[in-house]
Amino acid sequence: MAHLITPITIDGEARCCQPATRRTIAILTDAAKELSPNQWEIYRAAQDNSIKMGAVKFGVCCAKQIVITLEGEIETLNDSYDWIRVLHNGIEVFFHESTQTSEDPDDAVAVGPFAVTLELEDRPCGHIIEITGSTGDGKANNDVFWKASVAIS
């Protein structure tokens, strides 16, 4: 494996790669939290009428491939839809918005897993990945969530 000598600049701050994870420390915003070294909960929403959002952003050292796996549970009674987005170096490479609806305020459905595979043969070092998600609205958020995990090789 090649080594990235120069730190990766994320949001104006230089960050070094961690050998064990082959990425920088993740920047977590809003409701996002780390579940394990390469797995995050983007958000988990309770039935409290508030919009939940979350994001994780990190740099990838030197790799040939990144596989991001996304799975969640979304509510179906709303005016706005639960969504998840993946950006690679600022360009959207995946977006999913649930449009399934029902009249039951307690209804929720599992979505995914979705595997987003990024081939990095042309430029193996210094990629920035950002995963964001939101409930879209504050209605019927009955323990709904999005989770993301990453495998870097």
C-alpha cells in the first residue's frame, strides 16, 4: 500500500490518515454517531416532531476501492421523504429518497442495504467521502434511522 505523505484537507483543516482504518478521523455533525471504527449511524429519530439530520465526512488515504453500505428504516407518513446521499470529492454518487407512503403514523419500512462501490484506480490517494441523511420532516419519526459502513481496500 502506498502512503499519503501530505495530510488531507477537510473543511480547511489538515487531517492525517489512521493506519488501522486507512482513512482520516471522521467528522460527525448533527445527529451522527460512530458505532464502530468503520460504521456510523447517520441519524436516529424519535417521535418528537423534530427533523433529524446527520453527516459523516472523512478522507481516504490510498486505496483501490471503497464500498459504502447503506441501510435504514424509514417512516411512511409524511409530507417530505427520508433520504440519504453520498458525495465523493464533492460530487453526488448516490442518492435515495423514500417515496413509499401509508396512512399509518406508526408504519416504518426497512430500506437497503445499498452498496455504493467507488473504483479509485485513476487516483488512489486523497479522496473525501461525505454521507448525509435526513428525515425530511418531523412527522411520525418512530425510531427511524440510516446507517453507513465503509470497506476500504
